[in-house]
Amino acid sequence: MDSMFEETGRTPLERYGEFGLIDLLTKNIRLKNSSSLCGVGDDAAILDAAGRVQVVTKDLLAEGVHFDLTYCPLKHLGYKAIAVNLSDIAAMNAKPEQVLVGIAVSSRFTVEAVEELYSGMLLCCERYGVDLVGGDTVSSQSGMFISVTALGYGQKGEIVRRNTAKSGDLICVSGDLGAAYAGLLILEREKQVFLKDPKAQPDLDGYDYILERQLKPEPRLDVVRLLHERGVLPTSMIDISDGLASESMHLATDSALGCCLYEEKLPIDTQTYQTLTDLGLLPTTVALNGGEDYELLFTVRQADYDKIKDLKEVHVIGYMTAEAGDYALITNDQKKIALKAQGWDAYLKHRNENRKNADLEEA
Amino acid sequence: MDSMFEETGRTPLERYGEFGLIDLLTKNIRLKNSSSLCGVGDDAAILDAAGRVQVVTKDLLAEGVHFDLTYCPLKHLGYKAIAVNLSDIAAMNAKPEQVLVGIAVSSRFTVEAVEELYSGMLLCCERYGVDLVGGDTVSSQSGMFISVTALGYGQKGEIVRRNTAKSGDLICVSGDLGAAYAGLLILEREKQVFLKDPKAQPDLDGYDYILERQLKPEPRLDVVRLLHERGVLPTSMIDISDGLASESMHLATDSALGCCLYEEKLPIDTQTYQTLTDLGLLPTTVALNGGEDYELLFTVRQADYDKIKDLKEVHVIGYMTAEAGDYALITNDQKKIALKAQGWDAYLKHRNENRKNADLEEA
């Protein structure tokens, strides 16, 4: 009658990294159905849908771990919960068409609160032409949990995975980096002020862009479309949830390659740069490790460079190398240093560790 | 900076029933993609998959609400989490082929505990030929949450919905009823003994069948297959998660009909009957309202009666009537009483209310 978790062993979850636990749990899975083209291990699973290919992805967000309702409005949270799943579909070079939504809420939430959350979800669905086709809303004893499943479609041969980059391919990133993390730092700062003095007014003026990037990220389906229009099929792709460094190494590792990034090529918005400098942080560090940018990181053949070089939304930031496991950054003063998947200062390190523990498995 | 749920209104979630909140949240949804054949409102969403039709369902289970780890072994819990989703696919007359799994666990769980949970999930997948193709394991601040998405397939014209029964159709149920609830009562009884005296040994002898029905339900894919082999296409179908009375009324309401059930036809296993009688409960009440049976409730045309009458696993228990909103039970002494979706004694009533609040929305 004792609870099982006390009987079954003693390995703390923290001992496994983000990809250790998934390997442990899924190593014995063998796909049985011909409709299951590809399972665990990419941004989404790949299923046969007769004329087309279907991709399916699923994310679970936990209050206090993935979001903080002190400063995250419920409508934004709903929007973001959908957006990050559509971003996973975009990272497969596919078009999202359906989502299913599961919400668990404790009795401290009102109907209006759940409606607010839902309205943000529906707004994001509306914006990206996606249908909300099902779900489940249940009560929880404590906290809010949001689970979203997104379904997307692509043509056979045009689904892009993580493990198919080739040596010499150019590494590209959409948009700019580090803004979402800069926005989080401002929200955390104002939360501390608020906790000390609940009457204090938040000082959020001049931070619009970075706050929006944190609270309301957009899936880069426009970039997927742009590349398609230019006739460019990426050789590998992933979306940036953990940070550029981590995701670059992910593409390289999965493709059995190395990678080399150029500090001077990292796209950083002016507001991001200014805010981070004011806070005493190196913008490069945050661009590499901040996470939650939900930009697309992808590789293209060198032969495709001319087709993308004038795209304002796409930046070439490095290239894949033949040396598997060699992850390098060329600094602004032309030094070659090892690319690391964690930040260099304590705050970033702490946060990254939280994230590593939080996102034990992704697929 | 104040949290949104304090700002946005005051309607407690309890004010909405299981289907009130889903109506509220989804009433403005209009499907936009041609691949979205049918959204919220059945056991699963229905998508176009070129030659076939795809059905997708999603369930979220919360610790303390949907399961109690004091007596639910993690392996059984994993099995059940998959099984109840496969049951939703079965209820669409479809064949499940893939699942995606999301798990949120607090730090009180060990790696071995998560592995144990996963092993139960994989066992159920294995048993029913389903592929686990993706998922997400994250940390939670408190408690365990399990989110499962299941994908299934069927032939066009053979997907069975809830709203297509016709007056005069026979109401059929698979297997037997009330056993899962009887098993729960025994587990609850032993939990109370354990809480008073942690050294007491649980007295579970002679309850194997009802405990198994509670802890490890099986999706009735065998019944789907049997009906197919006999050339019987149900005119409507649902799986029994909330209880026979509630689900019968659900089929009737969605089809704008009434229904009439016969008490004497309700299939109740001997062990269930004996246990409930020993506990001072009316077996009929529990068969009607216990819930979690995960049997299939479906209607067939009268002309199909000869094709199913010798099926041991299928029981004809009533028929659909033309009087919309008229839900009746003919008792063993030939009285016609109103069928209610809640139990008659306080304990059942309390539990049903818990369930109503817990399962605010299903699709």
C-alpha cells in the first residue's frame, strides 16, 4: 500500500540531462505501424498521411517551471503555448493545421481565467490558420499545466530533420537572438521590486520589443514560406528553445558533424543589446544561451547562398565542419574558442540548469 | 504585476458542468482546414488522411484527481493512461496506431519511478500494436500529470460518431459494468485501514477481477474487430468513462433522441455483485453510475440484431426512443423511472461530483 516512488529506487531525476532520460526511456522502442515513419528524436514525429506526410508534436508546460503567472498574462500564456508547438511544426518545414489542448487548473482559477487563457490560444490558432480540434480541461490539486499537441503536414521529401546536415553547409538563423531572455530579466527584476513593495508600479517603458519576445513569441512560419518560395530546402532544421549554442550542437551532433559560429554574425536587436549591457551581461552570452527565441536554426547548401543572401529575416552565422564533436565560436577578435551549451555567468548558469532539469525530454 | 486570475473575474469553475465549460470555450471555433473533418465534441477529432480518416484524442490525468499513487502502482498507471486513450479511439470505430506522451513529475519522483510508469505505457502500446512516437517529460512543482495523445485510423464511412443514432436502434454494451468502481471502493477501504495502521497488511484476496478492472482497464478493440467481422457498423458509439447512465444520455442527447434501458439486462459480474452487496450498495446503481468501465456503449440497427445476438461480449440493454430528452430505466419490477446521471447514495454522489468537476471538458 506504500507509494511506488518510494519503493522503486533512488536515482534523482536531476542526474539525467535533457537527452539522457529520453534515451533511457525510449531506447527499446521499435516502430510497428507502416504509418509511423519516424518517432521520438526530432521536433515532431513523422507519420504517413497517404499523399502527404504528417508531423505531430506535443509539449507540456508547468506553472512555476515554464511560466510564472505573476507577470505572464493568461492570454499571452495561451498564445505562447500554441506558438511554441507551431514552432516545432515549422522546424520540420511543415504547415501546422490542427492543435489539441489539455489544461489542468486548480480551484484558485476562475472560469474567466480559463477563458482568458483559451482566448490567447484561439488568437494564435486564428493568426496561423490552425484549427483547435480537441482537448481536455481537468482540475489539478495545485498549479496549472498546459499540454498542447500540434499536427502539421508537408510534402514527401520536404520534411526537414535534425540529422541530415552535411559538412560545409551554411548555418543560418532567422530573426534575432537573446531578446526573449532579456525580456525575462526585466520581468524578473520588476517582480522582485513588486515583492518588496506591492504598491510599486512596474517600470516596463522602453522594453516593448523584448517583453513581447518573451511573452508572445511567434512561430517562424513566414521563414518556412520564404525559403519555399526561393526554392531552398534546408538540409537540417531545429527551432531555438534552449539557446543557439545548444541547438547548433544538437544539429551538429545528430548529423555527426562539428560546427563553427562567428560571434560577429550573431543577430542581436538594439533594444536587446542595450538592455543586456545595462544589466551588466555580455550580449553574445545571452544570444548563445538565453533560449526561448523560437527562431529557426537551419543549414543550407553553399550552392543555395545566392538564393537567401538578400533575405532580411535570415542570417548566415557559421558553417558545419567535418570534425564530429568540434563545436567552435570565432570571437570578434578572431580567437577560436569552444562553443559551450551553458552560459558563463552564474545567473545564466543557474537558469540553464533549471531549464535542463525542466525539459528532461523533448520530441 | 498582479496575477491575472485575481483580476479577471469570479466565476468558480465548479459552476460549470462537464459539458458547460467546453461549450463556453469552444462555441466560437470554426474549422478552417480541409483536413479538419470534425473538431471538438466527440471521443476524438476526425482528420482527413487522404485514403483513410484519422482520429486524434488527448487526455490529461492529474494526481489526486484522476489517480491516487497510494494504491495505484506506477506501471499500472502508465498502462491505464494509454488504455483510456486507446479506448477513445476504439469508440470512434478506429484502429489506434500512435501515441505521444507528456509527463510532468515533481522532484519527489525518481528516475526509476518514471521508468516504471513508462514501462506500463510501453506494455500497453505493445499489447495493442501501437507506436509511442513522441512526447515530453518535464518537472512540476507539485504532483504528477500525464498527458497522452492517441492517433488512430479508419476507413471513410466507417468512423462512428455520437450523434448518429436513430430511434428504435438497439443500445448495446460490451463486457460488464460497475467492476472498476467496486475495485476502487476496495482500494479506498484498504487505504483507510492503512492510514490508521501503517503496519496493517492490505486485504485484497478474492478481489482480483474488480481490482484489475480499476487498475488496468483494457480498451475494447476486440469488440470493434468482432463487430467489423460480423459486418455490423454501429450507428453511434462512445466509451464508458463517466458511467452507463451519463453516456447513454450523451448518445441520446447528441442524436436528439430519448433512451430506455432495462435494469435486468445490465451485465454485472458475480464478484462485482457480491462485493457491492457486501458493502451495502445497490449493484444497479453502481452499474449505471460507477464509471471508468471503459466498455463500449453503442447502438445498432434492429436489422443487425441477428448478427450480434450470440456475441458473448455484447449485451443488448435497451433502445433509442423518438422522445428527445426522455431518459428511462425499466426496473426489475417493471416500473419505468427516470434515468439520472448521478448515483443515489451520498458516497456515489460525492464521487460523481468530484468527477464532474475533474473532467470539465472532454473531446
